[in-house]
Amino acid sequence: MEVLNGKHIVLGVTGSIAAYKAAFLVRLLIKKGAEVQVVMTPSAKEFITPLTLSTLTRKPVVSEFFDRRDGSWNSHVDLGQWADAMLIAPCTAATLGKMASGVADNMLITTYFSMKAPVFVAPAMDLDMYSHPVTQRNIETLTSIGNIFIEPASGELASQLIGKGRMQEPEVIVSALEDYFSKQSQLSKKKVLITAGPTYEAIDPVRFIGNYSTGKMGFALAEECAARGADVTLIAGPVNLKTVNPGINRIDVTSAQQMYEAAMEHFPGSDAAILCAAVADFTPAQTSDTKIKRKGEITLTLKPNPDIAASLGAIKRPDQRMVGFALETNDEFSNAQDKLERKNLDFIVLNSLRDEGAGFGYDTNKVTLIDRNGSDELPLQSKKDVAKAIITKLAGLLFCLAFLFMPFAAQAQELNPTLAINTSKIQGTDKDVFSSLESAVKQLLTNQTWTDYHFTEKERIQCNFNLVINKYDSQTGKMECELTVQSSRPVYGSTYNTTVFNFRDAEVDFTYNEQDRIEYTPGITPDNNLTAILAYYSLLIIGLDFDTMSPNGGTDILRQAENIAASSQSLGGGWRSFDSKANRYSIINDYMNGTLSSFRKLQYDYHRKGLDDMSANADRGRATITESLNLLSEAYQAKSTSALPTLFTEIKKNELINIYSSGISSERSKVVELLIRINPSLSNDWTTIMTQ
Ligand code: PMT
């Protein structure tokens, strides 16, 4: 998950008492794999020596325009091109002022002006300096051009006053950088079309029909998509806002008809569309070319405008996703559901004008996200945070699509299988039969495609089959074995893998003679127990994985595994006979028959809503995972004899310990209590969550 690995960071240090923390920052960045080049202002050297920082970075610190030793020029231009990010920490009020007003009188400021990469700023100053309108204005100016501020913390300051102005701790600063880089890759190569703001419908050259939309919500969505690496086309009605991110291509329009034409032109080339504009539903049937004179009563005849969302919904391809908004004053939920269906949306964002602080003009919004599986009511929060939640949901949908539509990618089998056969317990037999078995199993595992979906190499589920042969009867060809299956797949937006399913099946017996082939035909019950077992586990793993991508997404595939389990009982042991609750039949039956419906829901909530969010925002991801684990508890209560909840804790043991290596202690103790209840045999492991 080290998103900073290999990143080039220019660390600008200015003259503040917090400059000593630059040493910790450098160490932390280097520990995360980043390469750091320090640039200091002359006064920063009064607080920390260049020697300390150059020793830690193993690079000479740059501070002067010319190198004192040989007079060579220190190129701020080169630094601007080398960096993946510039971080100014601590940043004094003086440096902020110079940055905002263009006073390039030291190496740090010239580097800042040459910077091609994003700039992060961690201010450090006295509370009155920080809250001073000039400082706040400078911050606003720099934010408006895309600089990212890491707000200072409150606490005791160098002046011994207490208030806001303390530079954030190095861990918080580094995690802001990590957040940025991990988010950046989420929507890279995705094209998102967004409509925002109102439309104006001309009555005559000076009058129009319009509404109160300011475009704030739509612009926040555009910035959030661009921050996650998307190419954004923002079709904006008449608003008084600027875009910051250069990844946003803005098309200004005035009327609904113009917005419709621009949207229809750009939608076919987009992966997703977000329809946030408050489009006028009606426009004057006739527009006067001259100003209408005030001569008694006039009647305006209105004709309907095109419904942009519905028109895009009608031409939406299966590989595209659409998000709409619903602005309602009454019967909010049912009206929104109706629009979701009518406009062929994937989800809709419901605004109610009855909610204080929500809707037109405010910097805040209160929305409910509604899709065909349910709804998620969000609290009143800034439009920026609402945009984050909407884009996280959209990014999840686009990620799932990536699995299903890969027109240009070579189709790969869903599983990336490895096979190991251990024959060390079999003495004095001609081993050719085992080589033959190995190549027959490998052939099946490598060549079989289990579904119609297209996978790319990168998305395949790693799946290891380890077969230990305990007994072999060379007369009959009967083998008694133990099979361990382990599977994992990449976590969205990170380099980390999550376990899909691990299981040790102690009762695998079958008959195999040299040169036998192992073949599986979908829909037909295999006549050999080994084929049935291999098909069962392959389908189970793929089905479970699909369930993690969309709620109950693996149903069709899991039904095939269930059919195999139901019809293969007579082929050999292990379908029902070993450990009563952990046999192949019960595993699939418990999962599919509804008794453990909360466990099935957990698959989706834990992976898609929680785990995939960990790399973008660890605190939020962890909080969602904690919430999702309640479903595990519910499943355990519903059927404590089922193997599945316990199995889940075993499969996810290391993952859970890793996830809860940080986080608040009340969250950790809640999780530990839950895990001990479900799987007391791992108590020692769970308690490490509290102590690590
Ligand atoms: O811009 P702000 O001041 O920040 O305010 C934000 C907002 C309140 C405008 C925004 O959050 C919002 O709710 N936008 C949708 C407003 C709206 O027109 O809702 P609606 O329920 O009338 O329309 C339903 C959906 O159809 C919307 O996605 C809308 O964009 C779309 N539509 C509607 C009519 C039309 N002719 N064409 C459309 O595409």
C-alpha cells in the first residue's frame, strides 16, 4: 500500500520553530520509499541545520541560488520538473504571503513558482497570525489555484498561547500526501461528464427564466473526479465559479438546449455522467428579439425542454454509468426512485428542500444516495464531502465494470491457478502416475473458463491448490488426499491483496489412472470426484469474489457450485461427511439459502464499501469495516454452528490485524470483543490488536 514508494518530493522548509519537525518528516517520507530533496529558506537554517537534513536525505540541501563551493546555479526549474509533489512544511505567514503575491526572493519561492507538481502546504504560525484576514486571504488565493492546505492543529504554540496554528504532526502530513496519491489513481483514464449550475431560458434579450442553482455542488464533483485522476468534461450553466484542476475541460452554456447538445456530443466518449445541473424544464415557446415593452398583461407560452438525463439514459451503453440528482419538496424518496428508473440511472442523489442547509446556494448539502439495492442517508456536510461520497460510490461501480468490459484486453481465465502436488507420503511407487495427474489437473485449471466475463491479467484471482496425497492404491488408482485452497485478489486502488477464500479440505478421495484426462463441462455433473471438487472450489471462489463487487453479484456462478455440491455426493467423501459444519455442501448451502444473508451482505460491505476505501481514506475505510463486521456478528447469531463466520475470521486474520494496527482504541476493543466471541481459539491473535 506504499503509494509514496519511488515518489520525488521537494520538501520546502521555512523559518519556524516547527522546522525541527522537518527531520521527522524526512525520515517518514524516506521510510515510505520516497526520495526527498530539501529546499530551505535562509531563515529556516536558524532553526534546523542543513547538515541534519542533508544527512537524512543523503542529498545536499538547496538554499541559495548559487552553490557557494563552485558557483554553479541551483536550478529551481529542474526541481520543478523532477518533483511528483512539493511539500512546504512548516510554512510561515511570510512565505505564504510571498507565494500568494509573487515575491520570488529566495530559492524556495522560485522553486514553488517553477513547480509542475501539486503543492502541499502545512502552515505553522501563531494563532493571531493564522486567523489574520491577510493570512486567510492568502490561503484562499493559494487554495483557489489548486494548492492543498494541511490545516494546522490547535494546541500550545511557541508563543505559549493556545490556539490554532501548530503545524500538523508529520504522520498527518504524510498521510495527506498518501491520500492524494492513492486517490489520484482511482479514476485515471476514466472520462466523466458532469452537468452543473442552472440554465437560463431567454424570454427576450434582457430577461430569462432561471433558478437558484449556483453550480457549487456540480463544481465540487468535477474537482473531486479530477483529483482522482479523471478527465472531466464539465458542462456549466451560467455560474460565477472557477475551476481549479487542469484536468477539467469546461464548456460554458446558457440554455437547456445548449446543455443538451453539449451533453449528447460528449456522452458517447465518456465512462460516466453525473447530471447535477438544475435544468429548466420549460422554455418560452417564442423568444422576442427585442426587449418586450411594458404594455399591460402578457402571456408566456412555455414548451418543454429536452430531459438531458433521460436522453443520455436512453443511449447509455452497458459499459457506462450514470448518476442523477433529484431535487424534491415532497414524497422525496418515491419521486427519486421514480427518476432513477425513468432516466435509467445507476444511482440517484436525493436533495430535499425541506432539509436545512441543503440544496441551492449553500456550501453544505444533505443527501441520500439511492440505488436499486437500497439507500444511504448521509449527514449534513460540506458539498466537498458530499462530492467525495458520491465519487467513491461511482468509482466503485466503474471498478466493477472494468471486470466486465475489457474490449481491447486479451481475455484471461478468471483464476490465476498454481498447483502443487505433494507425494512425499507415498513410498516406492512409480511416480509417473502423479506427473500425469499433475499435468491433467493443470490443464483443467489453466484452460477452463468458468464464466463469460472478461478478465485482464491484472484482475485475475490468484488461486493456489495444494494437494497432499496421503494414500495411493496402485491396483485401483484410488488416492486419498488433503487439498488446501488459497485465493486472493487485488484491492481496488492499492497494491494490496485481500483473501477471497482459504480452506483445508481433509477428505479428498478420487480415482485416477495414468493418462486419464480431467475435463469439466458446465451444467453437467462430473463423473469424477476430483473434477467435481476442483470445479466446486473454482466456482465458489469466483462467485464469492463477484459478491464482493456488487451485492449478490456472484449468484449465477455460486448456483453452479451449489448444484455440483448437491449432485456429487455419491462420487466420494467430503461433500457432507467431514466435520459436520465445514463440509463442501454446508458451506455453499449456508451461504446461499438465506439463513446467513447478513454474511453474504458482509462480503460486499466489507470489501467494496470498506476495504476498497482504505487506501483513499484509512479512517473512513476502517470505520465502514467496523460497521460491516456487525453483519458477521448477526450471521453468527443466526447460525452459530455454521462454519462460515469462523472461517471468515480465520481467512481474514492477518488482514484484520493489519487494518486495526491503527485507529481509535474504542473501535479496536469493540472489534476484539466481537472476534473473540466468534472465534475464541484465536483470542491471542485478536488481543494483539489492542497492544500493537
Ligand atoms: O448548484 P448548487 O447551488 O450547489 O445546488 C445544487 C443542486 C441543488 C442544484 C443539486 O444538488 C441538485 O439537486 N441538482 C438537480 C436539480 C434538479 O434539477 O433536479 P430534478 O429533480 O428536477 O431533476 C432530476 C435529474 O434530471 C437531475 O439529475 C437533473 O440534472 C436532470 N434533468 C432534469 C431536467 C432536465 N430537463 N434535464 C435533466 O437532465
